[in-house]
Amino acid sequence: MTKASCLALALVLVGSGVSVAEIRSVEGGTCPFTVTGDLQAGDLTESPRLFRADPANACATPQPCEGPSGTGPYFYDQYFFVNAGQVNCVTATVTPNCAAAGTFSVHSAAYLNAFTPGAGTICTDFLGDIGGSPADGAGPKAFSFDVPAGATFVVIVNHITVGGTCTTYQLDVTGCEVPVEIQSFSVE
């Protein structure tokens, strides 16, 4: 991704009322993309979160957005990508290691262009989600979704418990090109 592309993305976010504190681009990077993250105080928050229901979204069998659930606030991280190629079936895989084995801690979803938290907007530009949360210690869980050629999309990972934290999760994204990671910013 060129620096001009990063700047354009930053301007869009600032123009929508988001103050960007840090933008990092993986220079020349392509999928697969892997990041180890955590969810904790100081992260972005959403209220409500997306309702969790299996099955996980698949490109061949897209699932509808289930709508909002809970009252929040719930911590979340978001990762922006550009699908520089043709229409692609992108896969996001989440492996939680947040709490005791067998507990459910995180959820993940993907959106076209941007994620807009809120009861009336949580389904706006929804591409797909992981369905029910994966259990800690049970291994990874994946979902896939189609992304148009040249489109920007965002994958979010959120906690499912109000104020709950997660010491570590792994997110793997395959099937796209040139990830742009926005790690730290606040909504004003």
C-alpha cells in the first residue's frame, strides 16, 4: 500500500469524527495476515454488540446480520484491509486465549468500508460474522465473506462480556491483499 493510500484512509476516518492516533501499514504485505491482540481498558468500545448465533458466515451460504445484543460497553479492536484484487472470498479465523478453557470470550465480524457501532447501525455494511463465539482452549473458529474488487473492509474482534478483558487472541485473515492495521484511535 502506498503512503497516499494510508493518508486517504486516515482522512476518511478523521472526516467521520474519528481521531486517528496511529496508523500502521504492512509495506508490501499481502494475506495471509496474522496479529496477536488483546481486549482491555483503553480499547475502543461498542454498545450494544452483535448478537451471536451459529452458523458462521460462509461465502457460499451468507448469513443475515443477527442485530444488536446487550447494553455494553464491550471492548473491541478493528483491522482494516484493502482487497486490491478481484472479488475474493476472504476468511477470518479467531483463536481466543482469554480465560479458562471452555469459556466464551470473543466474537468477530467483518464490514465493508467501516464498522459503525450502535443499535441502529451495527448491521450497516455487514459482510459476515463468526456465529457463536469460539470456546477458549478449543482451537480456532473461522468465517468467510465475499469482498468486492478494490474494496476496503474491516474485521473486528470484540469481547462478549460488559467490561470483560482478554489477555490474548489471534486473528488470521486470508484471501485479500495489503492489510492496513489501525490499532489505536478514539471516537470523539
